[in-house]
Amino acid sequence: MHKVLAVLTLFLISNSAIAAKPYKGAEYRTKAAYLYGRFEVRMKSTPNEGVLSTFFTYFDGTPDNPWASGKWNEIDIEIIGRYRNDVQLNTITPNQISHVSHIWTDFDPAQDYHTYSIEWTPDYVSWFIDGVLVRKQTGEHISTLVYPQKIMMNTWNPEYKDWVGTFEPKSLPAFTYYDWVSYSSYTPGTGTTGEGNNFTPEWTDSLTAFDADRWEKATHTFIGNNCDFVTANAVFDNGKLVLCLTDAVNTGYKDVLPPSLTGAVLTDSTLSIRYSEPVSAEKALVPGNYQIPGLTVKEIKKTKDPAVFNLQVSKPDVAKSYKLYAIGQTDLFSAPNTMATSQLTVTQIPKPTFPLYINAGGAKAAYQYKADKTFAFNTDFGGSDGKLLTFSGAVKGTELDSVYLYDRDNLAMYQVRVPPGKYRAVLMFAEKYYTSSGKRIMDITVEGSALQKKGIDVYSKVADWTAYDVSFGPVEVTDGILDIHFSSVVGYPILSGIRVDYFGPATHVETGSTAIPDKLELIGNYPNPFNGTTTFRFLSSRREPAAIKIFDTLGRQIYEGFAGNTSADEQTFQWSARTTAGQGIASGTYFCRITSGEKSLVVPVVYIK
């Protein structure tokens, strides 16, 4: 139902206890409470950033000790509108201890209906999406889920931007749709459904009309919730339950406001624009519906977000300010609202240089690593959710302690704005909390389902207090944002740093093209000998970065990486023998092999401590 903070206790509060809030949400809950069982729903979430769509079970207290923190029992499925491919799962146990996991999905939960299930037993809690088991929690905390819980659904806007993103009032109304809900009791050994056929179906509600015997519409709010729950916002329409989030005037299932521009970010020649709500692609893809004085719109592309479109424009002047005008856009409501004209000043973000280094767990820059940020529509990179942690000590296998000593803990996403092209992401970790394997295990998905690595356990690879990097790529980014999704299997995900390497333009096929012979020519490397860092400069006919490998005199490879482009033909590579690349190497002669296409060259270099 909510994100629990260590310093904050959330209590249900009647509307009479506090001043009315400017937004109105909705909650639908059973009158009865259930101890164990299989709880299932078919629903479609809202795409609005800053808004939650939920299905969960919750112990709402006893007459003598209502909503007591020491008795907190809750099992959640929470879909956060800021993400296009994510579902958050959670159990909240006594003293409001959360056990959160984000699950990457190969669909957008706001685009269609999907079935979500919870199985709660004395020994485990499992979650299923469209009948597939996606996460199972066992352990001591499950044994504390002992209180009967009501089935609940709600739509609301939390005040926690780090968790749900920035709420935009212009995006209202927001709607979550529910098709049906079912409950099956826990009957181990005698059931007919669920895992091991340990559950027996008891009832299914098709949600075509309000059943006052089984359900009630909530009329309360709580600390951390920016809306009041009102009965007018739990509506039955066209065979569905619709939970609405609205302003205080236009309650109920209706939309009377047209879309408007809420974001415009220009990086190089890609202008990403965001509307207040999903709009008709048919009109959004028409170049004539946009005017940008000083720039020409060449092409428009859809993105994963139905409210976001990418305009390819003529080369901008970084010293100029631009204004975007959009006309004639319509929303997707059953009776569409049409926008007359909306205008917005464009935010220009400098084109990144590669390799791009990010101190993903640190609030300050370190070496060439840029300070961490929280990702938003007008930022060039940043993380979503989680908190920054600082450690003291020495990390083995690196001299980049100012990166590896900082973590973004319990993050869900890290995103980097990049021009369309091919990229590699190197993620940097060091386990500084746990002292045995199996305590922190995470799944990571990069750029949708293009790249996935499961069961990453840093301690099991290098033990604690040791640098460990995981490479993803190359991967093609077409929508201008490199997406990195983190999912907790055990414990919470962490991230210390990121390096992003550019591999060249996006794949395309040109008919009648002629292959250009590979060319690779060394300009030089300086200094040589060196006692810290040396830089190699060379010319290559290939647009993708050259591959770099460094060997010692026995032929053992001690480093592998990629060069960076400084111009159309020239590439550079900088090697520091005192960082992760060097692994604390001894003085002596080393050989750098540079490979571009079919061409290779070897350059000797002397390192002197």
C-alpha cells in the first residue's frame, strides 16, 4: 500500500482529523479478512508518474490496538506509473519492515490487462504474473505474517518523489482498471488450484457492480498520501471497476482536460517531448503539428512511453534557446479531448562524451566519475528509488575508492540519456556489508530484455571489500535512454559506479553502399615510459570504438576495454596502471593490442612505479 520509511509511521486517519487534501483518490477493500490463501486480480495500471496502482492484502488492526506498528502485516503488488516495465512486490512485517523486490516485465502494465497473484502460506509468500512464478519469499519474516488481512486495491499519489517520481497535476485524471478479483483458501493437500494444488477456490467477483455485502469504498487518508479516498472515485463502468485519482472538483470517471506539454529535452539532434498524458500516436507523429523556431523537424518516433515522443531535428546551436509549439494533439479517453496549442521552453542537455563515467552511489564527483543524480525527464542520467550509503575503509583491486566506497542501495532503475546507437554498460560493485555469499543476490536487465544477467552475488565472486565489475553489451539504444533495471532476489540491489562505452551508430541498412577498407594507424602514445597514466592516439576507419587488450611479457591478459571517439577518424584510449585496469601491476614492459575491424596493431609501453 505504501513505501515505509524507517523514521515514519503511517496511520490511517479519518478525513475529519486533518484538512482536506487537494487530490481525491480511491480505495476498494473487502469487509472480511483472510488468513492465508491465493489472492488474484486482473488489472491495468495507470501510466501517470507519481501515481500508484495496487492490489494487496492488509491487516487493518484490532479494536484495542488499531494499525499497530508491532503487528504490521501486509503483502503488496504495487505498480508505479513512472516505470514502463516494472512491478514492485513487497511484504511488510511487524515494526514496518519492508522486503521489497522490483520485477522487470516484458510488457507495460499500463497498456493492457494482466493477471497478478499472491500465494500466502505459513511458510512462504509467492507472486505470479500471468501464471508465472516471478518471486518467492521464505525465511523468518514470513512466520510473522500471522494476522488476517483484507483484500485491497487503491490508486493514490504518494509524497515520496524518490520512490514514485514527480507527480504532475496536469496529468490528472489517472485511472486504474480492475477486471476481476478472486480468493482461494489455503487447503494444503486437498486443493485444486495454485502451487501444489494447495488452494481451494472460494469466490470470484467480476466487478461489474458494487457488492456492498463483500466490499466497501474507503473514506480515509494517511500520512504520506497526497489525496483523500472518496467513494465517488470508485466507479463501475463497462464491466470494470475503475479507481480514479482526480482533483477536488472533477471527481469520478471522466476526463474534461486536454493534454499539454510537460517536458522538452534536447540532446544533440534528438528532442524528447512529454505530454501530460498518453496521446494519439496518429497525430503525435505528424511533423506539421510542431513548430520549433530555428530548428526543422525531420522525423518523429514513438517510445516505450505513450506520452513521450522523440523528434529528430536539425543541428541545434548549443548557445541558443529554443521554444517548442505543439498543436492538435488528442488524449485517449473515450470522448477525446483536443489540445489547441501548448508551448514549452526546451531544455538543452550537452551531448555526452564517451566513455561516460558516473559515480552512481556518490553525491560528489570522483576522478572522472560524475556525481550521482535522481533521474527525471530533464536530467541526463540518474537513479530511481533507493538511498545513498557511504562506507569507510579500503576496497581491494582498485584505487577508485571514492567510487567503490559509495552505494546507491535498493535502487530500481538507473537511466542514462544517450544518442541513438550501440553501447556497453560496465556496472561497478563492492560488497561492503555482508560477509558471506547468498545474502545479496540481484537480477539486472539492460535495455528491456536485450541483456539480462540473473543471480548476481558479488560476494560469491570476489568476497567482501573487493571491486567487481559486470559488463553488459554491446546493446542498441533507439529511444535515447539506456535503461538498467535492478531486481532483488535476496537482500537489496546496490550500485557504486557506471561506465558507458559508445560502440557506434544504430544498425541500419543502406542499399548500394560500398564497404570501406579497414584502416588503423597509430599517432602515438604519451608518456612512454609512464608512472601513472598513458594515452594512446590512433586513426581508425571504423566508427565503432576499437577493442583494447593489454598483456604482460608472459602473454597474460591483464586488461580489456574499448577506446573512445574524439572525432570521425581519431580515437583515444587512456590506461591507468594504478586503477582497476592495472590490478596493482609491477614495473616493466607491457603490450597494448588495438583491434579495429580486421586490423590490429601492438604497442609496447613501459610502466615505472
